[in-house]
Amino acid sequence: SVIDSSLSHENLLQSLGIANKKIRAEGSSSAARATKTKRRRRPGLNLHDPRQFLPSNSVTVRVKSVHAATTIDTVRVLSKVFGVSSSNPPVRHIFGKTGIFVQLAQPNNYQSLMEDGEDLVHPSQYVAVFRFGSVVFFNLSPREVNRLLEEIKKHSTKAVSAGFERKENFEVVVQRDLDEAYVVNGDFCIVQDLDMNSVAVISRIMGQTVALDTYNDMTDELLANFSSINTTVTDGKGFAELQKDTLFAQIAQNNSIFIDMISKLGIKDRSDTAWNLSQYERVYEGMREEFEIDSRFENIEFKLNLIQANAKFFLEMLNHNKTNTLEWVIIVLISFECILMILEMSGMGTAVFEALPLLNMFVPK
């Protein structure tokens, strides 16, 4: 049952800590997040949900992140999708290093949407759009999410078809009388207020996690392609010309994935908001740990290094084959030159050259 709202913050946090320990203990047998295609609620969460210990005046905000494209033109999205004359006029917006964060105006039919069961329990709505292709929605209905997603995809590169995007769901609990403590677990985090700073911190992790899922799928596909090439070589069939072209394309894609994770996603970069405002540091670090950002990056990095090792082997083999061919060409040319010299020195060269007019070009003048 919900505890009385007069419970002190110390007891509240103690109860939350106990509940989180129970959840982690019961969920420890689950597989690593990097190998999952979709995050799942931890076992026993319904029985030991820490939200049952929150005061009744806490507010829950639903968060949905989608990896919609390879890249998104954030400037065009801001002017076309969230422009003043658009159907989604923003209250304010800020630019970050990797994207934009937009606070939307409260819809005129907000009350009717609540009555229709749209689950809009917080008056503020936010959208974060990242250049690396991820879009994060705060407190928007599924209908609005789908509509905005289609509009944003019009200003992107290599947009993912509807229904095939990598998605992630999360929740933010707003507890305004919370002191300095922030709680993060597998399904929600607790913050003191939902503002542009907290949106920037949370959306950064949510955008990165779905992008990592996409890059992990791409890396697995590359591994499967290299496995096919290995099978062909193992069977003694050698390299076909098509496989050589495919090999070079796979190497280029492998390099592109690694560069994108470092430069576009900023996996190793710090969060400026969490760095400058210490109250957001715990949320940022807690979400990075909960979503296993570092370990998932290391898992993908290991796969990419494995692909590089395979590529190095195949490139060396191709270079070896090319070197052998050039060596045989040189041997044939030298042999031909020796034959001509022997014929010339034996005195038979003139007769042979006259009998074979094609060789007259080799006769010294």
C-alpha cells in the first residue's frame, strides 16, 4: 500500500533502497542487456515495485525513444517540424552538441486527452532530436509520437521503415519535495523536477541506448557476412571477384560504425549538464549504469575488433596472391629476355627474327 505522504525523506529513501536491492537480486539471473533485442521488466517487479513507496503526489511521465534514421538534420527539423508556423509550436528550445531539445506547448485539448485515457499526467511535453538518428519523446501520446516521427523522418537520411525502428520505453517520476536524492532502476528514475536540464540528461542516455541497439544489429550482420566468406575459403573455393568487393565494403562499414559511435553518439564524452550541475550527476551516472552503456559499447567494440582481425587476414591473403602474380609476370619477362639474348649471341637471332616478323621489334638496330 502507498505510504503516508508525511513519511520523512530518510525513511522514504531507505524503503526505496530496500526495494531496489530486492529487484536487483531477483533480476541478477537475466541475460546481459547487450544480447537482448528488447529490454524487459525485471522479474518480480510487480511484487516489489518501488513506486508503491512513493507519496501520492508524485507524477509519472512516460518516455519513449526511437532510433528513426542514420542521421537527422536537426536545423531543418527545428524550422519545419517545430517552427512557429507549424502545428507543433515550441515554448522554448535549446541546442546541444549532438541535438536539440524542444519544449512543446500544452495542447488545447489537454483535459479531453486525459479523459480519453492518453496517460498525459504531466502538463509539460518535450521532444529531443539527435543528429545520430534518435528521437526521444516525453509525455506524448502514442498518436502524437507516430505523427511527429513521420514528420521528422522527412528531414533525415536513410530513415528506418515504420515498425522496424529500435525502441525503448522508460518512465520519469517527478517528486518535487525530494531533497537531493535521485533513484534510478530498470524501469524509471525519480527527479525533483522535469525541466530542460533533466530532459537533456535523460534523453541523452535514452537516445544512445536505442542507437547502440542498431549498431549492435549492424555489427552482427557484418559478422555473419565474414562468416560466409570464411566458409567459402574453408571449402577451398578461394575469393570470387564479388567477394573481394564485398570485403572492402564490409571493412568500410566496420570503420564507419566505430567512428559513428565515438564521434556522433559521444559514448566517451561527458554530459555538460551533469558536469556543470551536480544534482544531475547521479541521474546521468545511474542511467548509464542501468542501461549498461559502457559494457554494451565494449561488447560492440570487441565484435568490431574481431571483424578487423578477420579483415586483416583476408587483406594479407589478397596481397599475397597479388604479389605472387606479379612475381610470375616478372619471371616470364626475364625468361623471355634471356631467350632473346641467347638467340642473338648464338647467331641464330637474325634467322629467327626474319622467320617471325612479329619479333623484329626486339631486334637491336
